[in-house]
Amino acid sequence: MQRNGSVLSELFSASQLYHCNKTSPNLLSSLSDNRIRSAHFNNETLIFPPPPSLSNIMDPRRAPRTVSDPKVRKVGFFTDPPDRSLPGPPDHPISSFPTSPPSTVDNSPPSAGNSLSPVMIPPPRHSSSILSRLRRDPAEFFPLPASPTASTSTSFSDDVAWTMKGRGVAAASSSLPGGLLFDIAAIKSAASSVPASGLTTVSAVNNLPIEKGGGVAVEMQDDQSSRSKSLKEKTTKAERRALQEAQRAAKATAKAEDGKTPAAASGAAASVKSGKSLKPPPSQKNDSAALAALEKKAGDRPPEKDRKKEFPQPRMQFDDKSRVEKAKRRAVVKQTEARNRVELFRHLPQYERGTQRTELQSKFFELDPVHPAVYKVGLQYLYGDICGSNARCIAMLQAFQEAIKDYSTPSEKTLARDLTAKIGSYLSFLIECRPLSISMGNAIRFLKNRIAKLPLTLSELEAKATLRSDIDRFINEKIILADKVIVKHAVTKISDGDVLLTYGSPSAVEMVLLHAHELGKQFRVVVVDSRPKLEGQLLLHRLVGKGINCTYTHVNAISYIMHEVTRVFLGASSVLSNGTVYSKVGTACVAMVAHAFRVPVLVCCEAYKFHERVQLDSLCSNELGDPDVISKIHGREDINFLDGSTNSENLQLLNLIYDATPSDYISMIITDYGMVPPTSVPVIVRDYRREHLWI
Amino acid sequence: MRRNIKLAVGNIVRRVLHIIREEDLSLTTAAIAGLNLSAASDGDDDDDGEQDEHTVLSAAAVAASARNALRPPSLQTLLEDMPESVAIPHTSSSGGDSEGKSKSADKSSRTRRLKHDVIEAVNELIQDINTCHEQIAEQAVEHIHQNEVILTLGSSKTVLEFLYAAKEKKRSFRVFVAEGAPRYQGHLLAKELVTRGLHTTLITDSAVFAIISRVNMVIVGAHAVMANGGVIVPVGLNMVALAAQKHAVPFVVLAGSHKLCPLYPHNPEVLLNELRSPSELLDFGEFSDCLDFGSSIGSPLLHVVNPAFDYVPPKLVSLFITDTGGHNPSYMYRLIADYYSADDLVVRRRVALGN
């Protein structure tokens, strides 16, 4: 609720603002001065309240609880999810997800947050343990901006949310209007979501008085006025009614406060704050307030936001004509739709290949918004020069690094917002070249998160340097280091005399095999390959070049070869939180046959590729490759049966890129957190989200 | 190895042997009936003894011819040999016969009748084999309903005719064709289906698992049907059958009765398989340095495995559709008893020993 209020605050005009101060006095207790500060943080015009001393920061929630000044009822305005500054498509869910309401704050003391959740996996024994330690004891590593509170509140709010649900209080919070309105904002910016349901709107009415408290932070709206204006036009009847009702309620309370102008409101807010939390000495006001805000943002907000984000935004459905039209208008590359679209996959993009390449090349000089480095990577995606989710992810991040290096904030814009928009536009360019993989989506989410969390005190140069080093750290820790850890784990599963089977050309598995070979283990590798990419041949080349004994075959012969195999090592594009392994098409076949032959299947996958989405089949979400490569077989000119008939409307060529392997077939997932069964994936996903904030 | 692969040839040889036995038996019973009328007990005995001798000898002769016949143009040579093989035992037996000439003349007429009957029966068999596609296809409408989604892998004339017959009967359905690497017969099938106006989607073999959840039925042709109800099929179909089982999709095998093999499979993946050239999978030019035996270890670093067939165990097969109707895998042994005589398996073994 708290967050919702803050979210709402953005949406309310100043005229409604001043009504809200007196509503819901009981919520006062949940108000923390830190949060207030952070709410103001986004709006630089606000006067910051006196900064708290460190001890105050340590215990931000307790103090306000004792204060009972009615003026401090502006419960709603303490948090603003950092995402708000992202104009690009946010990952927020459309549904109104239960968020942590203020009333339960009393139920769990802040310290409770420090305890590890019972399901938490044991700390890894390897170098990545630094990361997890970071999560638990951030002060040790980030003494400056991140005070221990942040970590406390991280898990704390998380716990709160869970408690909430358990207690059934969620009834009230489950349909929080904040979620709704926030989503509307998301819709506005992303222009790709479904309208919020009427149900949530109704509950918005109930909760309104509280949310209006958030209105104090209206000034934040200034720089987003255009957005919220258009948003207002979009508000539904129910929402307008909600507004009216709220106003009426506010009048009924007969407020003394009548500061109609934002300045007055902020003044009131400031006084309220100082009245409420007397601790912070006025002298350090400005910078420590910023600090507090920063640490608030870093620590408190994200988990809540993540909770919301746990439902990823529905993906673009290409059978929705109006949306496709809209997307087309925005598109940089004009793509012609394939003539014979496969009926089952109308919801996925199916374009003619070939045309986009020439078009992209010819458009190079017109596409000024796209940074050359990004452009290059995009073309590489398009031509298939870079494949494999790790390689693609690293290439993208490095391109963004270049772009950030050359970026300069236009006047009258803030770096955080403008850069996010910029990256959003690069991203849509990349998506047009090839749909993002899940791992890339996760990396983007990280990057946007970092941008949003940039302290405003940093100069542009510093901010850019920070971002670039963040990206470097992501690549190093989440991909390169993670691979090393995976190799270390996986090698223990290889013994002399083993026959290992792998499918395609997974980078992690290749490293495992090479490392095992270096250790002098005697084993044989079966490389299973499939059309159309035949990536296995590349792997085969590299393995044979290192002197590893190999057997090569195609996926159809898998039942033949499986008799002699003792272990199957597979790579993954992503692991979804129901344990499904989303990987190169054919992986499911291999895993299934291995399962049928009682051969253990080990999946090597870095934790950054884990995703909270769930999927049961390979059809709802997938990527379609170039259909023409199906009809033409490379190197087999004798097979040209289909040469004349590809234009026939009865013939459809389907080139699936991914498939989903059910978790039943997976014996073990080897990740940088150690070796876990597929059932533990959701635990890692949740854990990872928290840790993610700290890298 | 080579001999084992062409199971259908062996099947036909056995069928013909079976036909000869049957015809001979029916003639003999007719003769016995005639002799019974004259009530000559010793003649009856003699006849019996001769029949035994005749059977053994003719079986040996046919087996000898079958040995030659095991090479591809076998059916032809077998049929040409047939009268001789029947004639040989006759002359030998007549030479050793101590009975009078009247008996011998009677026998030669009997032999002619036997020849005639056998030729007739073999012609019938040929006819059966030629028309088995149509007979199987006739049943298509009973198995394919409107808007069905069918998956198949590789190419088979039986499957093509089957699907086309359903299309002829105004059923509309779509077909997913897995290409069937490395021979890519699926491309051929897809082309045929498209020219005949069926909605066809060509997929890679690896996409089978992804697609099968939306498929109502898997229909495939078989290379051979074993006595236990298992099938030898083009490579890749075991994977399809497993996926079909996982998604509870019926796995239907179309097979003419000439594909019915009276053998029980033992290690069929190896013994009833054929390994084809690696050139279908790998470009020799690219990997020539790894494939040779000249490396220091003495064995090549790289092996390429390219089997031609898969074995699908009976528990993965939902239904056989043959020219005699639909059958459960567990019923196959019964069909075999109908088509083959148990002695022929022994004959086969004798041939093996003789070799």
C-alpha cells in the first residue's frame, strides 16, 4: 500500500493533494522518514528533511511509529519504484499483484528481515559466495551509500509481503489500486499492455483516501506532466469516480491545510517530516538525505518492486492485429510478413527474411538514433554471426557500454531518464533484428535498474563510468565467473570411462569438457547435432582439435547412440521457475530419450538466465527462424524436392528455435549456486532477484 | 548384415514356402480322400511317406533357391525357380519309387496340378502386395477425423496413400512432416502431399517434441514388423514414439502384411540395423584429418554414426493398420501363425547351418 500510495501520488494533480493529509491516521505508524526522503528524492526541487544519523537509518521504522502527529498521515508517498523513471517498457505485471501494505509493518520487526528464509539454499562454496555475502551483509562491502538498513529492509519488506499474504490481510491489498495506476503508467509508456481490469478499479475507490496522502509528492509530476496528463485522459469512468469520491471524502474531513500550490504542499510536507522525525540534525540535511534516499532506493524499494515484477509483462502477441500495426509504425526496419505463416504460431512474429538485411544496410545513415556499436551487434544477430545466449548477451552489453561511453545528456533532461529511453530505443532496434533471449532480458533489466538507481549527486561522467563498470561487473560475475564455477562443479560429475553426450554447441558444456580433458580424465564425447544450424560441427571441430575422442551423429539417431552414453550434458537458454528448461530446439528430445534410457541429464546454466516465467509447452512463447533454411539443405544439393513448391499455399515451413524441456527429464541443474534439482529453481530465482540489487 | 536388413524378402520367401505347403496339403488331403475310397491301406502309408519326403526335399530346394533369392531381384528368381523346385523332388522321389508306372503318371499329373495351384497362389500374393496400399488406405476415413493434426516422419508410400485417401473423402486435416534427416525423405513426402492439396507443415526432426503436444495422431510407415509387435522403422521414430507416449498421442503404424516378420527381435538396434555412410552427416573435406586411422593413438578421434533404422518396442505402438485391418501389437504373433508355417523358421536355420 505504501508503494501504491507513492505511485498514485504521481498521478494526482496538485489540486487534490492537500486533502489527503488527514486521512487514515493509523497508517502513520508505517511511515518511515527514510521513505519520505526517498520519495522526494526523485524531485530535486523538494526540500530534503534533516538527514538521519546512521543509527536512525538503522532503525527507520520504529521511530515514526511512536509519533502520532496527525499531519504525518501522508502514508502514500514514501516510495517510488525506481522504475518510474523508465520510459521504456517496464517489466511490470498488468495484474494487480499484492504488495506489502503498511498495516503489517507493525507485525514484523525490522530485524526479522535479516533472518534467512528457511528455503534459502546453502551458501555456495565458491568465489561467487562473495555475492551472496554481499546480499546479507552489504555494509561490509558498500559502506558508503548502502547502510545496513538497506539490507535489513530488503529482506524485511520481502517478509512483510509474505506475512501479508499469509494473514489474509491481502484481501484488502490484493487489488491495490497503486498497482493498477502504476500499470497504467506502464501501459502509457510501453503502449503494449492490456488495460487494467475493472475489478481493480473498484478497489481503487476503497483505498483512495490513503493514496491521496501520496499527493504531497506531486512535484514529482512536474517533469512527467505530459505523461500523466495523457494518462488522465485515459482514466476510466471508475477511476474518475474514485477521484471524485476521494475529493469529497477529503472535504468531509475539513482540512485546515489549504496549500494549493506545490510549494506550499512541499513545505507542509517538509515540516511534517521534521516534526515527525526529530532525530536528524538539520546541519547535514542535504547530502545525507540524498544518501538516505539512495540507500532507501537500493535497499527497500527493489524487492517490493520485484515482487511486482515477478509477473513478467505479457509478451507481444502477433495475432493481435491492432498492436502489430502499432508496433509496425514504430519499427525501424520494415519487415514483410511471411506468406505462409504457420497456423499454430500466429502469435509469434513471422517475417520474410532477406529483405530486412538490405533494408537495414541501406538505412544505416538514416538510423541516427542507433549507436554504431549497437547497430553492428544488431546486424550480427540478424546474420546469425553471434549465437548462443551468453555470446549474444555479452555482445549486447558491450555495445551498450560503447553507447553509454559516447552518450551525453541533452540539456533539460536527466541522465537517468534520457539514457533509459535511449537504451529502450536501442533495444527495440535489436529486437527487430532478432527477438531478445531471456538472458538478454535479464541483463537489460539489470542495466535499467542500475540506471534508475544512479545517485543524482553523480556528475554525468561519473554516472557513465559507474554504469560501464557495472556492466563490466555483470559480465564478469554473472557470466564469466559463473561459468568457471559451473565448470568446477560439473567436472566432479565426470569420471574416467564416461561417455558424455551433448547436444548442439553449448558454451558452458564445452568449457566443462575441455576442463575435464585438461584434468586428464579419460572420456568420450558424443556430439549430437541437428539441422538447420549444425552448430555441433563447430563444437566437434574444437573438441577434436583438443584431442578429445568424439562421436558425431544427428538427433534422429539419438536412440541408437543413447545405449552407450553414461551422462548427458545440456546447455540452456533459460531455466524457468517451474523447472522447465528453455533451450535450443531438440534439447527436449535428447533429454526425453536419455530419461527413457535412464541416463542422467545435467543442465549447465548460469543463474542469470533463470527467469520467473513459467511455461508448459514450446508453443506459447518461442522464436521462429528463417523458414527457407528448412527447405534447402546445406551441402546436399541432391535433395531439392521442395525447390518448386515453397510458394504453394499449402506448404508451411516451420523453423522453431527453442523448445521447453519438462523438468521430469532433468536430473540436475548445474549453476553458479551449485548443483540443484529443477524444483529448486524458483528458490534461486527469488534469491537471485534480491542479490541482483547488489551487484 | 545385409541379408538381415531386407526382412521383407525373407518374409516373402517364407510366405511362398507356406503357400506350397498349404497347396500340397490340400492336394494330399484330396488324394487321401480319393484313396480312402479305394481303401488301399499300404498305398496310404506310401503316400504319407512320400509326402514327408517330398516336403523335406522341396523345402530344401526352395531354401536353396531362397538363398539366391535373398538378393534384391529375389522375388522374380524365386518365382521362376518355383516350378523346378517342385519338380526336383518329384523326379528324385519317382526314381526311388518302387511302385508301378501308373502311380508315377498319376504323380506327374498331381505335380502339374500342384504347380498350377502354387503359381495361382503366388500370383494372388503378388496381387496382395501390390494392392496393400489401397487396402490400407481404404481404412483411412475410419481413423482420421475432421481437423485432425497428424505427424509423420520421413516418407512412406503407404502413408502418402493413406493420407490422400482421407483427403479424397473430403476430410480436412493438417499434416506435420518431420524431414527425417539424414535422408530427408520428409521433403519428398511434403512435396507429394502439397501437390495433392493437403495442408502440410515441414518441420525439423528436433522440433518433434515441441510440436507433438498439438498433434492428434502419429502415422508412420514401417520397414518391418516383428513378431512381438515391435517395429523396425526409419531412424528417428523411436524418439517420436517416446514423445507421443509422453503426450498420450496414438502412434499408428501402417504396414502391409508382407512386412510382417516372424522373428523375435534380439538387440534390434544393432543386429537389424544398417549403418550408412558418414558423408551424409559430415563433409569429408572438413573433417578428413580427424577421420583417418593414421593418428598416433591408432584409432581415429572421430567416429560418425549414421544408422538407418530405429526399433520401436511394442509398448510404444498403439495400433497397426495392415491390409487385413487394424491390430494391436500383441496380436501380431497370431497373424504370423496365419501367414507362416513354423517349419520355415527351422528351414531357415538349416540354411544358416549349411552356410
